[in-house]
Amino acid sequence: MPEPIITISGLSKRYRIGARERTNRTLREALVDAVTAPVRNFRELSKLTKIEREKPQENTIWALKDVSLTVNPGEVVGIVGRNGAGKSTLLKILSRITEPTAGEICLYGRVSSLLEVGTGFHQELTGRENIFLNGAILGMRKAEIEAKFDEIVDFAGIHPFLDTPVKRYSSGMYVRLAFAVAAHLESDILVVDEVLAVGDAAFQKKCLGKMQDISSREGRTVLFVSHNMPAVRKFCQRGILLDGGSVILDAEVNRVANHYLESGVSTTSLATFASSERPGNLSLKIDSLSLKDSGGQEAPLVNISEGLFVEIRYEIVRDGTVPQFSVSLLDAEGMCIFSSLNNREERLYGFPLPRRRYVSTCRIPGDLLNAGRYFVTIAGFTGNWIDGFRIDNILAFDAIDDGVLKGDYHGDYGGCIRPFLEWTTTENNSDCE
């Protein structure tokens, strides 16, 4: 057995709701903070122990709870779980972006990360300068970075904008450059979060191909967080399922993916959110999401011949916000069937809206789906995808075959969709005598 490249023992991370992480504005502050950290941490641990012994704190959450695992060199590990399961927190600790509250991590190699859009880039520096900055952070010499420079630029496809400050990049350009830097610089461990979902389909395919090369040809270790189960199944050999900050299952990837999908097997036609937990961003907050039939009733079950409505209730909290939503439908295997933006309404779409509550409704037509279970993902943004948000697999429903389309055929139809297509038949007398 090879020696592990990552060893995690008893890892826990606690967040105080409303509290801010400690930040340093100058090098002097950072040095003083590093020198005083042991004393400060001992005092905070003593205080925490005393408080937890007397009364549990109500304004804290544990993003990770006593996580222990090892990863061997060259492994490609898919980390899955619902929103809030602790996936991103784990990657941030591995990338040294945040500190653990308890536990120990041992990394035997250099780590490059692709987490949130823009993480690790200096907004005022150009694309060229950020490539060298990221390489220096990884401990690479200038000659090593220069050897990879042309390959990075070609992969990212941003050569005309190489000497433009990255603050002027679109979100797609940002992600392409960020992935190219993370994947091509000589790190031993590559950490990739769901950020690849920002790119288009061609870009995602290109990135997955590069990650396969990194693992199979270069023997580097990859940790991949995604809600895209087909990509996780195809790319990873091992899976780790997190829930509530704890490891629920660590096994072969198909077993983990099946367990993850089956854990949400019950239909959920309504999702409401407490005021302090509403998803969204600084401009828009979601109040509730629901599935309804043509009569306006909640619809955990729907006949395949009938239409289904996805209702989004939300509040505009900043005057002048332009809300846009996307609805994605996934099958029971996690395969995306389609994603659709909202259409151009003549009155509200595309215009700044005042602070108020609104309801947007998306209709999924009848005579489209095959019988089976489906999951709904909602995404939204209020300007560009950098301020976007996603709520994955938040709603679920069963489509029931009502026999309208079958006629005399009583077997099963293949595929996830079974649209009722128009057929036209005319007489053709040209070959008749």
C-alpha cells in the first residue's frame, strides 16, 4: 500500500453565525497574528470548552464533525452531498483558505484549488500577472511557470485579453483562466469545487478531459465536488458522501452515487425557507419553491399527459434588481434532461424591479416526460453569474403513465422523455400506375 498523500483525523469546523473570519491587512499584522495564534487559540478553546460544558451555543453551526479519511496518490475522489453538507468547507480547509476548529490535516504535496469564481486572483492584476502570482503561491520558480505559460493561455483561450486586468473579465473567462492555472501548474493535489457548472457544456467537457489526463497520465490526486452524478460516476473511482458535516459513506463511486440519489427518494413538492436561511444573494431572497398542477394544487405526482408548474416566490431586497431564473430537470440517475431560462415576459422580464415580493412560474408541458422520478434544480442571478446561486435537487416528483399515449402498446418506452410529436401523412401517387 502506498503512503497516503492526504491524511485527515478528527476534522471539525465550527462557524459562529454572523461572526467574521480574522483578517490581516498588513504583513506586520499577519506576523503578529501568527506569533500570538497559539495563546489565542488556547484561550478560545478553553472558553469554548467551558461554554459547551455549561450550555450549547445557539448561534453556532458545525459545518464539519469529526471527519477522518485518507487519500492515496493518484486517486480521483468524488465528494457528494446536499447543499450545506460540508463539501466546500472541507475543500477550503484543504486549500488553507480557512482554519479547522479541531482535528488535523497532513498534506504531502502541493495543492492547487479551483473553488469559488475569482478565488486566488488579484482583481487589479492582469491575466498574465495572475498566472505568475498563482505559481509563486504554489512555490514554483519563475522558470517552471514560464515553461507552462503558453499551455495555460492556449487552454484558457484568453490570449487577446492576457494583459487586461481580470476585474474586467466575464465570469466565463475568469473560470477558464482559473481552471487552466490550477490544472497546468505543477501541483500534486488538484481540488475542484462545483465552480465548473458556471462554464458551458464544451468547456466542462474539456475540463473533465484535462482532469482525466491529470489523474491517469500524470498520476496526480484529484478531489472533485459536484452535483453532476454522471460526471462523478465517469470521472471518479471512489466516492465520499457527506451529510450534516459527517462522512456517511466512503466507497466505490457508483455505490456512493446510488446512495446519494436514493437518500432523496421521497417526493418534495414544497420547500420553504426560514427568514435567516433564505437562499439567494444580496439583491434577491427566495421565500419558497413549489410544484403545482394546473389547478394550483401541490403536485408530488403528475400524469405524463398533463403540465406541471414550478413556482418561485421571492423578495427583491435591493431596488433596481433584474431577477433571472433557470430551471433544470434531472432524472433519478442525476442526468440533466434539460435546463431552461425564463422567457421574456412583456412587462417584468429584463427590467429593474422595486423592492417587493414576486412570484415567477415556469410551465413544464405535458406529453413530454416518460414515467419515472424527477428532480428540479433552481438557479438564479441578478446581473451576471458571479452573483448567481443554485439550489440543487430541491424539489422532486413522480411522473405517472396515465396510458393516454400508449394505445394498444403496453410495453415500456425507453428514455427519460417521451414527447408527443406531430405526424403528418399524405398520399403519394407519383409512383402509381
